[in-house]
Amino acid sequence: MGGLIILLDWDRDLKMTTFEGRSRDVLEVVFHPIEPDIFASASMDGTVKIWDIEKKSASRTLQDTRMETVWQLSSCSDMQKSLLVTGDYVGEVRIWDYETGDCKAKIKSTSCNFFPICFFHPLLPYIFTTDVRSGKVEVWSESSYELLSSHLLFGPQTVVTGVPSNRSNLLVLAGSEGSFMVVEVIIKGKEKEKVEEKLRLQSVALANRVKEEQRKAFHAKVELEKRNKREVSSIKQKYAKRISGLRKKQRKKERMQAKSDRRHEEDGEASAERLEKLQLKIQELQADKEAVDKRLQESQARIQDLRAEKEVVVDMLEGSSRRIREWRETLAKEVKNSMMPQPTKDASKEELIAIIRQLESERTTRAEKIRKSEVQIEQLEQRLKKRVRSMGGVLLREYSYQEIERAADSFDVKRRYDNGDPNGNLYRGKLICDVTPVIVKKRVMGTGGRRITDRTTFKMEVVDKLEALKHPHLLTLLGVCYGENCLVYEHMENGNLKDWILCAKERPARRCLPWYDRLRVMAEVVRAVSFLHSTSLGAAGGPIIHGAIRPANIFLDEDFVAKVGEVDQALLAPDRGGGVPRGAQGDSLQLSLGNNSQYIAPEYFRTGVFDEKTDMYAIGITVLEMLTGKFWNALGILEDAIGDDAAFKNALDPNAGGWDVNLAREVAGLGLSCASLNRCKRPKKIFEDVLPSLEGVVKKVALAESQTVDEGS
């Protein structure tokens, strides 16, 4: 720190003031016992500086040609004297007038030979000296600087330090061997009278000074009040016109507000009328919806009747065909056995031919009838699909648990999806009724693995919200089983994203997902998460925090379009943004992620809170894994490689084909930003800061592909 002095003000929350001007280290600093704005400092350069706190500078420098490094300082408590005693390390003691800078005297002490100890007594007119090598204490006159007495108090021990009392004649002296001594200074005779007279004069001087300070303070207060009155009067005159103008504006605003209130009342009455009309319109729409639902049910019943009729007609047609074949075989045998023309046989032959023609005619008629039935069924199905789409999406169907169990082949382990769910509740299924492949979610659980037994709660909190969440990159809900809390989702032809990244290692028969498709899938996943964050269907009316974004929960349809799953589990999570208790939240997290802890933002382990930034962290890790093809330490790999071109190129997954390294580096930078361990350094919003960057990369890929096609043609 050199010669730096720092002053801390206790009454101002330790406000720090710095005093500079010392070239060497400071060894001693003492405040003046009477003057609060003065202190002295001693430095290794052999000087003593007197500092003015108000001016923040040195007011005087005390130095002598033969003065060595000062070891100790002490100020005189007499208000009529500006004295300071110093002791340097070779044993010389000097008395200074710090106002004039003069050295008043040098004390020749026989006891002070090395590192002296010297100080004024606050009440008595004496100077005390000793040093660390001698046990002798000497008493000097404060006015004449003559030696008055000396005392060997510690015998062979040396005095380490001494402190005088501010209220009595006592001294405390500490010895070198851990002992200390309380010494009373006894004054007798004329010397005592001198001391008492001096103390009386000091008391009178102090009282006079207090009165003077009080007088100055009173006059300063009176002057301050006068100045404040003058300033207030001046300000009033200065701003009188402005205040008047503001008052006029305020009155005008009040009149306008009154008019506005009247308009609002009128608008409120009109709004009430419009609200009543809207309610009537809603009732009409509800009635129309009920009528449409009824017609839909009738259409479905008609379709089932037509299908049953179709099966009957097909059976009849097959029976007719079978009888025709039998008649033809019989006829062939009879013709073969008949060698001569006979009237009876010819008649029988003609009858058979007529029967055959009749059967063929019946078959043609029934085939035409079947064709017309199939056309009618197809028309009804098209009308039904259009009606369903006009009502807002897929018509949700309710299944029994037996139907769900048959569809998933009694939940055979071979049909289970490997998506990291520790409960293994996701299965590939096929509905027996129409042979439709689906995804079956078995027994959706609430927080902490708790089963939801209330049908109404499950419907309101999960099913109704999933129906409302329509997005091209979210799994579509097709049906529900309320008995066992099972969900039926649309089938994903190409499984999940994790399988398509690991295929070269674990599934040699399947090719890996190419790099350009990976970039597109990244953008589609971010669109889905951004949509969830923009809704108000989450806990407490807030956004939906997914909390389990990872490649195993990202599914691919027949065109490799990404669909994010596990939204139902996010809907059942508690209010993740409010800091839920660790017990409930921790269990939910364990059930949701299992061993996939690398996708959990580090701040969760401190706060127990999920929010948009924790989803952003999981997206960042997922992006880095898609770039590297590795599901362990993808963050560390790309952090080390991002600054080295060769290392970065080697870090990219070679099974994804020939990467565009510049685009991959742009995406890697975005992924590292999202996966920052410091949540404050992650992008603020997915929709504003992450999605535009990924969509820009996808557009660059599409542009490059179109240019390649043009060059090829």
C-alpha cells in the first residue's frame, strides 16, 4: 500500500477517505485528543505529517536533519498548547509545536536508547519516557522539559508499552514477560498546587471554548434560517407563474377526467348491452355446437351401419362367387361325361347356363351396390374429417383400459420407448378397432409419482389443456382413458431423435440423421418450447415450463418433422417458478429426468425453481449433443474446441456427413450461450434471442441447397 492512509467514518456506514502524500510505509497514526479534525502520522522516511481531515491534506511536515524513523507519537491535551512528542528508533525524543513546525526540545534520556516509548499525560503536566530495553520510567516537565524523577518498576524486565488514564492519575505499563502494572502518579506540595491550578485553568478554557462553539452554532443556525427564508422566497417568486400554470393544467385535467368518467359510464352501459348480445350469441353457438355434435354422432352411427352393411354384402358376394364356381365345376363334369346329344341333357345344360347368367347378374348388381356403398362411406368420412377440422382439430376419443392394454400388447417391454423415463411409461401401440399405430402413455402420474384419482382434475389439468395446445411441433393427443389416466398420441414413424443420433453405434441398419436435418430439427424444437413459454396454461396461469427437454423426448414423424413430447408431465408439475419445496419438486424432477441430470440447470440445485432459463439450459445441452453426437460432456468438449478450427471440426459428429463448419460454429456459440453455468449470461428470451438465430441458420442451409440444385441443372 506504500504511504496510503485510509480513514473510515463510523457514523457514515464506514465511508472511506484516502490520504496520499507518503513515499514510504506509515508506522504510526494518532488522533489529537482535543481537536477532532487533526491527526498525525509517522513514516519510515523520517518525517511526521500533521493532517487536516476537512481539507484532506497535510497542513505541516515535521522533520529534523538527524531524526531517524519515528517509532511513537503522542499529542498534548492542553488546549492552549499545540505540542507533539515523537520518539525515533535510536532513542531520541523530540517535543514539537505542530502549528509552527518547530522542534521545541530534545530530551536526553538515559533510559531511551532503542525504540523509545513516550507520551503526554492527559491530565498531568508531565511527559513519560521509557524504551523496550530498559525497565526504567522517567518523568519530565511539560513546560521546562527537565527530568523530574525516574523509577525502575520492572527490575530486569523491559517495558513493552504504556497507556495513561484520561480520568485519573493512573498509568498502565506492560512488561516484556507477560506482566503489567497499574501505577498511580502521586503529586505533593507546591507541585500539586501547580497541577490543580493548571487543571482549573484548563477546565475554564474548555468551558469558554464550549460556550464559544455554542455561540457560533447559534449564530450559524440563525444565519442559516435567514438564508433559507430568503432562498424559499426567491424560489416562490421564481416559480409562481409556473405553479399557476400547473394549477390551471391540473384543473383542465380534472375537467377532462370528469368528461372521461362520464364517457366511461356511457360506454359501460353500451358494453353491458354488447355483453348481453354476446352471451346470447354464445348460447346460440353452443346450441349449434350441440346440434353439430349430434349430427356427428349420427354420422358416426351411419358410418358404422354402412361398414356393417358392407361386410354383409361382401359375405353375400363371396357366397355367390363360391356357388358360381361350384355350378361351373358341376357343369364341366356333366359336359365331359355327355358324349351324345340328348334332349334332357341339353335342357339341363340350358338351365345351368341360365342359372349361371342369373348369378353373374346378381354378382354384378351386388358389386355395383358395394362400390356405391364404399363411395358413400368415403364421402361420409371426408365430411366427418372436414367437420372435425372446422371444430378445431382431432376428434378426441375415449378408450377403455382393455382397449389400451390390447393396443400396447399388454404393455410388452418390446414395445417400450427408450426415452429416459425411469418408469418406462411410453409404448408403441396399434388400435385394434381401425389398426391405427399410436403412442400410448401409461398411467400419467402427478407430482412425486402420485397417481391422480380424480377424473375431473385429470381432465381439466391435462386433457383439456393438451387439446388446447395445437402446434405443428408438439405431439397431438388422439384419445384418453380416464380409468387409468392413460393418453393416446399420434404415431411417430421415425421414433425419437436420440435413436437417430446413436444409430451408427447401436443401430447399424439405420442411417444417421444428416447435419442439415439436425439444424432444422433444432429450430423446430425451439419453436415448440417458445410456444409453450408464450401460453398461460401453466401453473398459476403462467407459461408452461417443460423441464425435460432432451433428444429422447423429441420425436420424428414420417417426414422427419420434430414433435416434442412429455408436455403432459409439464402440465402436472407444481408452480415451478415460485420455488416449490424440495420434497415435491425433487421427486417430480427425479421421475421426469431419471439419470439425465446433465440437462438440469445448475441453479436448480440451489433454488429448486424451474423457469424459462432452465428450459433454455436444457435446449443448449441438447443442441451441443446434436452437434457432437455424444451424450456425455458435450458442453466440455465444445467449450474446449470452439476457439480452435481444427479441434472444432474434429468435435463435430462425423456420422452426420460433411458439416458446414461456419454454420455449425454459429449454432455451437448459441448452444454454449444457452448452456452457460451463469444464468445471467444466457439469452434473455427464447423467442427473441434464440429462435431468430436458428431460423436464420436454417434459411442459409436452404439457400445453399437451392444454389446447389441450380448449378446441377
